[in-house]
Amino acid sequence: MEREADRQQLATAALLRAGLNLPNTLTLSRILIVPLLVVVLLTKIDGWEFIGLGLFLVASLTDFLDGFLARRRKEVTALGKLLDPAADKILTSAAFISLVGLGLAPAWMVVVVIAREFAVSSLRSLAAAQDVVLAASFAGKVKTVTQIVAISLLIISDQLGSFDLLAPLSLWVALVATLYSGIEYFVRNGRRVLEAFGAASPEQ
């Protein structure tokens, strides 16, 4: 029993070592930045707007870099496929919730955005359970960009002066893009997932 447990521990350690390549390390760094970002935003330390903006943009940059490097270096791993979407949702959800706490974003809009993210994740998980791969859409990529812009402008909204309307306007754009991409994702992929479960049910 002890030898079997040792073998399992060694196998797990080997799997983690294989998965912790540069792209996945960048993904993990995105997750690690989140608590620091939340603390900076909610404690409002001196210069919190610009420190928070810097942290958020660095974290967002890793989102683009990890995928690019994984494909470029041919280091796409199962760990990366699991961590990357989780890191994205942790970052955006934490940032939006912090902005609600600061009174910079309406709670209902943030609830809609986060609900969409988890609904899409649930559909993707159901598809994965049936070995169905759901590719990311162009609308989803546009949604990501609009959310990054909205969060960035909301963080520094008090510093925008006469351009302060850009922050709430960008949030509305992000909300529309989020809803559209979510609906488009379900319309495009919902039937595929249902058919996959229907095909699998006779075998169960």
C-alpha cells in the first residue's frame, strides 16, 4: 500500500513538473496577482488607481502571452487548458466585484457579466465530459477586450477629468459584448452538446 501511494505521489509530482512550463507559469502568476490587486483597490493606498491599473494590465497581458507562447513553443498541456480559463474568470470577477465595492460599477451589471462567464464555463465543462471541444469565438475575444478596457477605465475613472463618461460607457459596451458573445456561444454550441449527450445515453 505504501509503495502504491509513493508511486502515485511520484506520478502526480511528475505530472505537475511537466505541466509547469513557461506558459502555465504565466497563468499561475495571473492568479497570484489577484489577491494583491483586490487589496490595493479596496484599501485605497496612496496611488491605488495607478498601482491597481498596472497590476490589472500586467495580469491581463499574461492572458495573451500564455496562449501565444503555449502554441508557439508547442507546450499546450492539460493543466494549461484547465488553469487558463479559470485564471481569466478569477481575475475579471475579482476586479469587477472590487469595483462594485468601491461604488464604481453597478452591482446588477457585474452580476450579469459574471453569470454569463459561469454559464459559458458550465457549457464548456459539459461538452468536455463528452469529449466535445468548443472553440473560442471571435465574439468571445472581443468581449475579453471590452472587459479589460472597461475595468481599466473604471479603476482610474476619478482621474479621467472631463473624459469621465468614458468609464461607464465602456462598461455598457462590455455588457453588450458579454451578453452577445454568451448568446452566440450557446446558439452555436448548445445543440452540439445536447446531441453529444443524446448519443452517449444509450451506452450508459
